[in-house]
Amino acid sequence: MNALKREIAANITHDGPISLEHYMGLCLGHPQHGYYMTREPFGANGDFVTAPEISQMFGELIGVWLAEAWRAAGAPTPANLIELGPGRGTLMSDMLRVARVAPDFLDAVIPSLVEMSPRLRDIQRQTLASAGKPISWLENFEATPPGPAFIVANEFFDALPVRHYVKTLAGWRQRLVGLDQTGALAFGLSEKIEPTLTAPAREGSIIEVCPTGQRIMSDIAARLVAQGGVLLVIDYGYTQTSLGDSLQAMSKHVYVDPLDAPGEADLTAHVDFAALARAAQAQGAKVMGPVTQAHFLLQLGIERRAETLSRKASPEQTREVMAALDRLTGVQDPRRHMGALFKVMAVTHPDMPDLPGFF
């Protein structure tokens, strides 16, 4: 039993079972033992690979898209360029590099990264040491400077804690994490019936919600409506709110039991894009999409970019470029291809015209 598991078990013994939402928050963000506080999870030697680590093409196209969104917003100067959950800093590095072809945009933006992990901040500083722009690190979105904001959230919302409600004969009950007879962590249900949940469903059905994600989206949308700008969300998830449990834990690229080793595996849940869209629209923001990542990247010209890179590449490098293109835009196998599983959605000031990738 690792240190975090002992701490969680002791708290449960003293105070009773905790919500799944609380458990996820501890696993990912505990100051000493949280997953993102203690390790570098990205890449072949980590637990999973994100799109910016697969190919420079991804970050380059996002950078070009943001420059176009900035122009469509009236080219405000200065403007904030913000990334939420920036991983190793690879995406921001690629975006700033490609922005050199749009010097007016590059001159106007003030980059900042919203990152809570001191370990990942150190890695991001190394990645961005030669970025050519001063970069700020912030604890949360509320700390970002005022003004027009051009925000990217790539695989950010999937890492936010979720709640589960399970349908029983008596009604919907919240899923909790407690201890079984052997003292091991185990799922259970609250004795309390949730009176506000009345959705008809079969016994055993699960409703999965992410209040933290909806709150963050609401705050961002209100900011964009008041001060201008755009948020681009890229994540895996579904386009319509539905019943089901998508909680998963991954360690070394293999799915594991989410209760086995808290703090040592990445815990995520699929993003409910419809719920995020409702939260944004409730603040008066405009929502574009969601569309599949394949649709978005192909509309932005990723095939042409792959051809350009291949013309200057060795045969081995060309194979790598084409393999990356296939992984980013392929749709046949969701275990290998990101094109259909991942969705892209933009949230903007209500006066923003339609943007590339969403036609």
C-alpha cells in the first residue's frame, strides 16, 4: 500500500467514505503524492502520449489557427496567449515557433501557462527556454491577466474530477470510495438519494458529471464575452450527454484498476462536450463544433503540411511523418487512431465570425 493509499484509507476510517470526485482530486493533485505532482507522465517512457508529442504538425496548425482567430477578433494588442494544462510545453513551443510567420500576432501575444505541478513547470521551462518570448506560469485560470484571451486546452478537461450517480430501486445515489472488509479501497454508494436527479434509467445505470469542468468553462466563457477572445478545446469525449461510466486509469500505456495505486496512475474521464457547450452558451458565448479532430486538422491542411515536411526528409523521417499523420487523423481503430475519438470545439465572443476547421 503506497503512501497516498494509506492516507486516504486513514481518512476514510476516521471520517467515512469520500466521493469519487474527491478521490480523483487527491490522486491527481495531492501536494506530496498526486500523480501530476510527482512524475512526468507524457511520452513513450511515461503513461500516455498526447498529440503535440506525436508530431510538430499538430502544434503548428493550432498556432496558425490562433493567429487567424486573433485577426478575426480585430487583432487586439496586447492579447493573452494562454494554455491550460500544458504538459511538457511542447504545444506552446510549436505554436510560438510557427507564429514567427505571423510577426504581428507574435508581437501582440503575451504567453502564459496554467500549471499547478512544480515538476511539470520545471520541464516546461526547459522546453521553452529558447521560445523567444517571456512566459508566465499561473496556478489557475483566475490568475490570468485581464484583456482579450486566446486559450488552448488540449487534454485538459479529461483530467478534471468527475462525479458518478448510480440508479438504484430507490433512486439515484452518488458513488463513493470506501473500504471493504479487508481494508482495501472499494466503491460503494451513498445512503442518500439525490432528489434533483429524476432521469429515467435502468437499475445500475450511471450518470457521469464534471462540475469542475462546467465551472471552469463558465468562467472562461464569461471572460471571453466580456473581454474578447477564443477558447479552443481538444480532447477525447462524446458530443451528446448520455448515460455511462468512462472513468479510466492508465499506467505505462496500460489500463489499470483506478483504486489499486492512487497517485501512480493517470485518472481521466471522457469529456461531455454537450455539457461544456451548455455552460458556455449560458454565459452568452458562441460555440463552434464540436467536430472530430480528423475533420479539424484536415480542414486546416495537415496533409499539405505532411507533404511539405516529407519533401525535405529522409525515407525514415518520411515514414515517421506519415505515421504521425495517420495517428492524428485516422478513424479506424480508436486504440491507435485519434481522429474520431478526439473532438475539437471553439468557444468565442458572440461577435466572432466562423473560424477555419468548423465549416
